[in-house]
Amino acid sequence: MRFVWAVVAFVLAAVLIGAGIAQRTIFMGPSSEQTKVEVQEPAPFVLMDGEVLRSNPGAQTLLIRGDGDIFAAYGRTSDLEAWLADSDYNHVSVAKDGTFDVEHIAAPAAEDDGDGESTDEPVTHNPVGSDLWLDSFSETDALIADNMQLPDGMSVLIAYDGTQDAPDDIAISWPLDNSTPWAGPLMAAGGAVLLVGLILYVLGIRHQRRGRGPRRKGPGPLPVTEPIDVAALPPGERDALESSSGAASGPQTPDASDVEDAEIVDETKNPDAKTSLRSARTPRRRLRLIALPAIGLTALLASGCSADSWPQFEQATATPSPTPTVIAPENQKPPAVTEAQATRILQEISATLVDADTALDLDLAATRLDGPALIARTTEYALRTELPDTTPPTAIPTDKVEVVLPEATDRWPRTVLLLSKNTSDDTVPPVILTMTQQDPWSNYKVSNMAEMSADVALPEVAASWLGTSLVPEDSAFLSVPPADLATAFSDVVDKGEKSDSYGLFDDLSLNLAKSIRDSRQEVVQKLADNNASETSKATFQMAPTDDPPVAMTTLGSGAIVSVVVTDTEKVTPTVADAVIRFGENAQAKALTGVSESAKGIETTYSFQLFFAVPAQGSTEQIRLLAVHQDLVSAKVIK
């Protein structure tokens, strides 16, 4: 029966292992489902709703084939629609029956050019490099964007360069669950049954050997006989005896069983010990020789199975601890940028400015700078052209973007405040800046930028995913309206303690005002040292510029306000025949192109300032957060 059960075990093991292997091979289903988007009418762009990608569960993979550099990007649906407002494009959405609906949307009619005729030339926009996208991809001839998992409110834009028709070979793939959780257990069970069959087989062999038993012993020893005198025997008997003795004394070869019986008979002390030892040792050795490969086969089958071949049991998850909840106001608009998007934009701005500063390329700098920051770069490049030893501006640090405060809006222009630090060099101060995007087709440009002391702390601001709002220039909810802040600080610089606004500012602000007055006094003293005080005079005036302030609300009902003021210095002669010589002022010579003037020289310095302004009724003072000074012009008075 042991052999019968062994055969049954072998058959059952083969069935189990075969069933497990079949589940991972011939019976295994497809790993993904793919649907193609049919575009009938070509257009430069394809706008695909995020709902299309989410029409099936699982991570989405976008497959695009074409000829040339294929571009794809995703972002907020409202932003993409605004970017495509003046372009032809195909809009892919999900119909009520679950199929994909492709609608061709034509560009609006061209406006009259003023002569009563309209131009037929379509407006084209290159989507490559736009700051509007949350992320983008570009490949040649074939583009595969996997694991997209777009949330609600997101869409995908597909194009080449905006001038030629977008690729029309577009497919979407979703993963399918082709796991076989019983393949592993079946193969493991088959290996275990195979091992049981081998054990039964070996036990059957052992039982069969023991059934044979030891052979019986021969008759006991013959009685001792006397020697026979052969010579005394009659001749007939003597011949018969000699012939039988010769045959008996000839060579004889015992068979294996005789040797085995001899070994058994020789065990005089324990006749059964030898039999037990031989009958047990051989089956155990065979068992080891057969069982070890069986165990190895089972382990190999089990280890070759992936996690999809085994049942997955839910693991207990830790109970999350409660965290403070931030409730967004009703009808809250989305933030202008995400934190990752803002970091990427700042890195691109910094890299562009490094290239522009190296090549003294003002046009390149103008692609990322605007307002006071661009004016400062213009003068900087002019000075470095005439004075090559002039130290170039320090690059904007991008190692750690510590604060991202975007404006929460779905309109343009959009403003973002950033605070960035250099973690590898402690000598580089943190930089705070504001950047603005004027329209959907423009990139962000930095308008105000200043260095902040390491010991200065920003007021608490909203999270980047929530965003904030801009404060109107004439807001009465701040201790000083943003439109009046630059004027108030300028008055403190010019009048000092006599200014009505002197008590509104903190010590750091007052120290800056004093340092400006001290620098003015140095100019006056230098005229006196050169015996020119009787023939010339110096006048100073600080005033706000025409650049509007940028004010963004903080969590304490206050605001971070950026303003720009200029300090104008005029040195003019007081007698008719006097001449103002520039002397060792190399910057004045480089910017004016002359070394003296009969009517004087006017030098203008720009101060980009960031203040933390408290709410109306607060006892806190206005705190200076950051300051940056530039020489913006030097010209001869005519």
C-alpha cells in the first residue's frame, strides 16, 4: 500500500504544481487595457480632460507617436483653456455613454487690423518652456508618460511646437489586475505533496527489504571423527574416497548471500545487530538523497513566484494622530503655483540670470526680470562693460525654497512671493523676491528682490497649497496703506526724528534710514575736504517710484509689502565759473562718458524694500525684512 499511496502523491503533486504554473503562464490574463483616441480633424493642439485618463481605475499611461519632438504637459484645466483661448485645438472628453468625444474648437475670429480688413494669420504659441505647466514631457517620435494619476481639475496638453498639427496617434493605457494569488500556494502544496510521496516510496522499499528477513543457519558442527587410513582400505573404496576428497578440496566461490549470512553468523554476541544496522542504514541514505532535491525543488518553485502569486492580507495600519485643520474660505481660488512648480520656476530664473550676467545680455535678462530689478541690471551691465573688474551680481540661491506664498487667483496677472536660501554657503544671504506672470502666455518675471538678514524672521504666512490674496494699495486694514508706505519711510530718511512717521518703524528700519543720512553727510564732507563747499553744494531727496507696491496678506491680518524708493543726489556749482569734476568717481565717468560738468551731476540710487506691516490697531511696529540698494543712473545736468 505504501507504493500505491506514493504513486497517488506523485500524481497529486504533478496536478498541483502544473495548476500553479498554468496560472502564471497560459491562464494568465493581460497586464493592461489600452484605448486609442480618434482625432478626425487636425489642429495644433490636443486638450485632453483628466476625466478621460481617469475613465478606468489605476495609474494612467499616455502613449503618443508622431514625427519629431513631441510635447505633452499637464496643468489646471482652467489654465490650459485660458492658454488655448486664441488657438485651434481638439478637446477630448468623456461622453455620457463612456466613450471618448473629440470636439474641434476653432480659434476666435481675427480682430480688425484698423484698415477695415482682418488678418487670416492664426496666432501661434509654443508650449515648450511655459511656466504655466505643473510638469511637462518631451521626446522624439514617441512619448510615454506613465503613472500620471491626474486628480480632478487637471488636463493634458499635447502638441509639437504650436505651428504644426499635433500628433494624432494617441492612446491611453491602464493596468489590469492579473495577479494569481493561488499560484504560489498551489506550487508550494505540490512540492509538499511530492515530498510526502517520496517519503512513502522510501518507506515502501524499506518495508519490502525487511519482509525478506535473515536466512536460516546451516546444521551444527559435525562430530569429531577419527582419521581414516587410506592405505588400509580396499582398492575400490580408496579410489572413491580420493576422488571425493579432490572435488571437495577444489576452489569454491561463495555468493553474496553466503557472505551476508556469514557476516550474520559471525555475530556471536548479538546475532540480530548486524541485520538491523544494514536494513536501516541503506533506506535512510536513500531518503536523504531523494528528499533533499525534492525540498530544493519546492523552495525554487516558491521563490520564483512574485508577490502577485500569493494572497495579500491587509496589514494593520497605525492610527493617524489628529492634526490642525486649515479651512479654506468659501469660494477660495486656487493658488497661482504649486510649491514644486514655484521651485522649478525659480531655478530656471536663476539659471537664466547667470547666463545673462555672464554674457552681459540684457535681452536675455529681460525674459526673467521686470521693473526695478531690470532697471538695476541695465545699469549693472553698463558699468561692467566700461569697468570689467566690477563684481557681477550674486546668483539667486535655489538650494532651499523656504517660503512659497502664491496669490490665490484664477485670473492674470498673478504674483508669487518666495524666500530662498543657500544651504552650502553661509555667506550668501537669503533672498526674498516677488515675481509676476502678466498673462497665460508670459513667463514669471522678478520685479522686486532684496537680501534678508539671517536673524530676521518672516511673519507667519498661509500654506503654499492654500495661497493668499493681494492687499489693495489703499487698504485701511493695515497700520499704513501700502500706497503710503514708501512715502512714510522716505520722510523718516529725510527728516529723521522730526518725521511724523518715525515711531511707526522698528529699530532696523530706523538704522537703515540713519545709514542713508550718514552716506549723504560723507558726500558733503568730501566736498568740504576738497575745498569745494564754497563753490558747489549737494542736495538729496528720497521719494517713492511709480512702481506700485506689492502687498500680500499674512495670517496675522497683516501683510508683507514690497516698495521701491530712490535717493537722488545732486551736486551743482554755486558760482558761474565753477566746474564739477568727477575726480575718482569711476562709476560717474563710466555712466556719463565725461569727467566733469559745468552744471553738475545727478546720481540716483534705488532701494528695494520689504516690510512686514501689522494690521490696523496693532501695537506692533512696521518691521524691515530685507533691503537691496543699486546705482541706477548717473547723468550730467543740462
